[in-house]
Amino acid sequence: SDSATRKKFFGKSNGVGVIEIKGAILDSKRAVEQIEGFNDNAMIKAVIVRINSPGGAVAPSQEIYSAVRKLAAKKPVFASMGSVAASGGYYVACGAKKIYASPGTITASIGVIMQFADMSKLFQWAKMNPYNIKTGKFKDIGSPNREMSEEEKALLQTMANNVLSQFRSAVAESRGLSMDKVIEVSDGRIMSGEQAKSVKRVDEQ
């Protein structure tokens, strides 16, 4: 029922709303709806975003981050990291006014990854000859049927670099850091909560 859903996802105590971001971030719809609900609810005076996520897809992470940031402009919003809040999970946390982590929390991992597999030799071994029909030279980019060309690799690297730049800008703006400081540790490395606090990626433990 709607009331059961609101109880589960809009839990509140003494005017404090709690939103949970758990598991891989593959969709933003439910989280954004929860955040917008808290934004519109005058009874909710502050919000805790509880994050236990290794990250996920770029667009949903960005959408949740933007919704959290918009809410934080109106009400106090605090991110509370669980055992892991990395990559897209950390992206979401950056929307909050303050980020809390345990010393052993696994966090940061500011970076972008795309994964592909070249299975052409496997197809040859299996005496298979798959092929693609396409409308442009890049339309089957990442196809497992063949080896990726250097031009295709360069195109994908440029896109990954652009998305990383967006991630870095969000961290710099939300954390009040210079881009140089962000770049120093945004090479995909993970950090403990204690390490993250030492470089101002989180606020408190």
C-alpha cells in the first residue's frame, strides 16, 4: 500500500528523514522521489542519507547527487557512510552538507570505468563467424565480435575523461576544494574513512 511504502522509504523520527542508498546504483527514480518528498514535507527538518553502495551507473548517481544537493540548499542534509560508499556512492554523499564515515569505511574511488571483452578468438576457436550490420563506423563500438580499434579506444577514453571531469567538479564544488587537490587523489583509488578525512573527502567519524 502507499502508506506502507511511505513508512518503509520515508521513515522519520523527531522530524528527521532517513533515505537509504544500498547496493549498486542502477536507477535513480525511487531515491529522487524520496528526496523530493522530504523536500516538500514541512515536518521533515533534517535528512540523513545512509549510503552503503560501491557505486554504479553514472547518470543515476549524478541524478541522486543533484537531488541531494537541491535538498541540502533547503534543509540540513547529512551523509552517513556504511561499510562502503565508493565511486557513485561517494558522488551521492557529496551532495550533503556534511559527510560522516567510520574509520574503516571504504570510500572515494573517484573515477570512471568502462569494461569490454574481445571474444573474437573464442569465436574463431568455436568456428563461429558473427558479424554486425551498422549505420556508422562507431555504431558497434565495444562489440565482442572483434578487436577494438585505436580510434575507438581513443573515443571512449575521451568520453571517460569527460565524465571524470564532471565527477571532479562536483567533488571540488561540494567539498570546497581546489581542482588540484581533487585531482591528486581522483585516480580511482579507494580510501578508508580515516584516510578520506585526512584529505577532507569526509568531515567526521
